[in-house]
Amino acid sequence: MKLKVVVSALIATACVAGSGMAQSTNVNSVNVVGYFKLDIAGGSRQIMAVPMTKIPEVRGVVSANSATTITVGETLTAGAYNWGANSNYYFFEVSQSNSPFVGRHFYITNNTASLLTIKDGVPTDINAGDLVNCSYKIVAANRIRDIFGAPGSPVLQGGSGGDTNADLISFWNTAGSGGWDDPIYYNNTGSSSLGGHWVKGVTVVDNAPIDRDEGFLVTRRGAATNLTVAGEVSGNGQRVTAGVGQRIFAGGMTVVDTTFATSGLTNSPGFQGGAGGDTNATLITMWLPAGSGGWDDPVYFNNTGSSSLGGKFVKGVTVVNTNVIKAGTGYLITNPGGLQWLRVSPLQ
């Protein structure tokens, strides 16, 4: 995996696929922009993630928030960030570094010139007024077409429904204890309305959003290839959240590798250490991509003081403090008590 940095925000804005040019003088990239190459081995199944976001459409300051809305000090174009506007899906992200909510992000249902209505409401741990005077940004989510190729230019190998030669993209359904959603593939037939599109079942999903934190499984049938992701390295930390009892595939929003010891996991609200076999412990499970792939033994933080394993990240009976969590890689997190993991920006 390789990162090439482009220092010009203007160049980056031109090269980042998606929602178009910015509408406000507030909009540019104040961080490092460029592209990141995600390598895909031939004949493999890999858990991957997008390590960059698109360049923000708007930056500004919050003037008020309620249980369902956020009021901003900037003048927005009404409807510009509505759910599905111009086939895009936008999220609001808190970028204020000294806010306890830095790095939280919420999707926007619709907007007026100053008011954002938040999809499913503002999270319940954020009270009315908590976000006042916080800096924020509005960002278009990456979509299937942005990462895997627009219709007519797929990066992965296509096929028809049930074709065992087609590459597959599978996302995790976080509802309840989780499970795989129906796979997505590129339909390369010309015999129906699905031909020439990314498809899930019988639904065209070219513009389906990929969440900022979301990992996904890529099943590659053909030879080795790669995905090139263009965008911005966030200057603020970004917070991954999981509900109580929820299993999530988290992605690598940072473009640099980190170790378990330096990941910040142990400082995260909700993170739980334990002893071997402790059902209350947070578990991080990596994917072994060799061949058809499979799960590695889970990693947990041993919080006992009775052995050489105490106070360290452990896999089985092996200390893995210095083992690397790779950028652009997804991993399964099981956390019985809920989790808010703040991933520090490499620019901080």
C-alpha cells in the first residue's frame, strides 16, 4: 500500500471523484491531499477499508444544536446536502480538536440555508447546545462507483447474477450481532437494466455510500489489481463508535500503519480489558488474506497483573503490542459495552 501526497488543494479538488466543486469560500483542503493505493492479491478474499475522505464541501462553526438538528453560521444552498442530492450522501463531522465530540460524524437528511436535519437524530449522548462554537465540516461519503469504478469502467471483474467468476464486495450488517449483507458485483451483461452497473440482488447500487469507518470484504477471482483512492487525510482525530453488544467492521481512516500499543484503544470510552476467555473484553479480530482467507485469533487487552501478559495486548498467549494494524485494512471489533475509539490524525 502506497501513499502519494499532492500538496495543492486545487489539484486535489480536481482529482477527487464525487460531489463536485465547493460552493463556499470556506471550502478547501487545509490538510494533506493525494491518493492511496490499495493492493488486492489475485485469487484472494481481503477485508479492506478506505483510508481517506473526499475533500470537505463546507467548513464552519456550529451556532446551535438540538436532538434532531444542527444550526451553522455559514450560508448553505438549501437542499444541497439532502440525502441523495446529486446522487451523493453527506455527513457532518465535528472537527474541533478540544471538543469531547471531535471526530463524531452524522449523516444529513436535508438542509436549509442554515439548518441541517440529522438522519436518525443527533446521538443521545450529545445534549442540546453541546456542539455550539465547535468547528465542523460537511463531506460527501465515498460511493461504490468512487472506489470500485464508475459504470463502464469497473476496477473489479464483472459477471452476471450467480456467476462464480465475478468479483464480490460484501459489507457487514451491523444490526444486532451483525452478519454479511448480500454481496455486490459488477453486472457486465447487456441484456437487462442491470447491465453495466454495480448490483446487489436486483438493485443498482452504483451510488451506494460507503461509510467513513466501514470495512468491507473483497473477493477477487482474477489476477492481482489495485484500487486508487483520492482524497484528504483528516487533520482532526476521527471517532469510531459501536453500540452496546454491536460487532462492527471498522476501517483504517488513517493512512499510516499503527500498532496496538499506539492505537489509542485502551483510552477509548467503553473499551474493556479482561483475562483470557473474558466475555466482557473488547476483541479485535484481523483477517488472514492468504488463499481464501479466514479469521485470525482475536486480540484483547489483558488487564490482569498476575502474569507476564498483564497490561499488554495479547493474542492467545502471545504479546502483540507491537503488531501492526495496517492502513486501508478492516478488522472486526466485538465490544459488549459499546465503544468510542478516537483515531488520532497522523497530522497531529
